[in-house]
Amino acid sequence: MNMRDKIAKKDGLLLCPEGAATAVAYKQALQRGMISDSQRAILYNCASGLKYPMPALFSTINKNEQVDYSIF
């Protein structure tokens, strides 16, 4: 789920495991020279990450206090 978490943090998308697997395959294809980064590619996320258990929470925010965005 490393790729799913990276994409969620960078792009704000919650991919399903299958969608994250397409991103891993794309990255591997780039590294192996099967495709170049100048080519266009479409990655499909066929489901929602919401139907899978969410990762454990390590911190919370208080809605009544100013948010310290650096913790994200």
C-alpha cells in the first residue's frame, strides 16, 4: 500500500489496491524502459479506496483550535 499512500499524500486521491497496482506497474514500466516519460498514459482506478479498511490514525486535530498543517 506504499504507492496508494504516496498518491494519497501527493495528489489527494484514495486509490483502491487495484488502482495503486496500476501505478506500481506504470512506474516499473518506466524504470525498465518499456515506456518513456514523454509518452502519455492513462491509469484507471476502477474502485474506491473507501471500501477497504483505512490506515490506523497516528494523530488527530482539534476542530476548535488552529490547524498546524505542517503535521500532514
